[in-house]
Amino acid sequence: MTKLECVRHLKEEFRNLDFGDLSSLDRLQKRGAMLIRNTFGERSRLLSDFFRIDFRGGIATFDAQKVVFARAKVEMLNLLQTAEDELTMFPEADPIESSVQPRPSGNEVFVVHGHDDGMKLEVTRMLERVGLQPLILHEAANLGRTIIEKFSDHSNVAFAVVLLSADDVGYAKRDGESTRRPRARQNVLLELGFFIGKLGRDRVAVLVNGPEDFEFPSDYEGVIYIPYDRGWPLDLAKELRAVGLKIDPDKLIG
């Protein structure tokens, strides 16, 4: 299937999307982000416009939500029409697969973690139960390597799960200590950015275990996190399956 055909097909799926069908909406948004990114580039205007389209809006009333959804749907169809027009004016004969950077295959999942050992253990057990192979950096042999060398050598994985736990506190110097907020370890944020660049945002899932005033990375705002609550195994499983990883959903609950 060519890029133009993929855009047209996605546009029709958004056109037929019904209000309240959140599972289809999530699936289409992920596919759309991957398609726009791989077709027009990470820095394209279309990609930034795509992420600005908000179908939910955080509005409480049912009627207001319907209005937000309808407006976002029109914006999405207009954006995809622009993408279709650009591809029509500048056609490519190559199928979309030729433009996609090869992704690591297999079933290894890198688990980036801080000091919350209970959270790390639970996530690791869940990944093992569904048939994946979690990779914990400190459990691998050092072989005389520096930490960054060891990290880079083990980063060729199919997926990364990043655990943000309230291990540190911080505040802007100009705002004073009274504004201090709990946040994740700095090495965890560094590795989060690394895997976003290496694997793409669709292959990085972020679980958050922190209070309401937890400080999120400012450059990553707007991205949906997975709360570390009772429903996190199912939410994480959806992300893993969305990128083609084969898991056994019957073993989610241990």
C-alpha cells in the first residue's frame, strides 16, 4: 500500500468514527501519528498540527463533549486532506514500508526504573506472564563497560516501559524551595528521551506512580501516561499489542 493510499484509508476511518468510540479513536490516533511521522518527518508541520487536535477536551458535560468531538473530527479530516493533497502533488511510487526505519524485532522489553522496587517487580512480572522478556540493566553483566556503554549495548529492544516514580524532589531556583515537587530520577528521564529517539513514541510506554503534584518532564507534556493503578496491566497490554507485539492476554492477571 502506498503512502497516499494509507492516508486516504485513514481519512475514511476517521470520517466513520462515532462519538464515544474511544478504543477506535485511540487506535486511529496512534496509526495516524505513525503515518504522518513516517511520511512527512518528525519535524513536519502536519505532525505538530496532528498532536494539537483534541477529541476529548476535558469538558464535563455530555453535550459539550459532543461539540468538542465534532470540531476535532473536522480538523482531523482537513489535516488528512492536506496530507492527501501534498502526496497527490508530489507522488511517490514506493510503498510506505520503504520509508519506515526498520524497528528491532523480538520480544525484549527494556524496563527503565527508579527507586520504586515494588513497581519494578510488578511490571517485570506482568511482562513475563504475557510472554515477553523484560530487560533490567543492572541485572546484565558489566563486562568492563561504562554504564552508558552497557545501556547502549542493551537498547536494541522491541519496546521500552519507563517507570516514573516519586523518587526525587526539585524546584526552579528562581521560584524558591516552596515550589518543590516530587519527580522521577534524572537518569530515568534521560533514558526516556533516549528511547523516544531510538524507538519512536509509539514504542515507549510511561507508567506514573506519584501524587497529584508530581512533576512531569516539560518537553513531554500532552502525551498520555498510564497511571499506576489497578488498571495499568490492561492499559500497558493495549500499548504492546498496538505495535504488533504478541502477548497472551489470558495471563494478564497473575
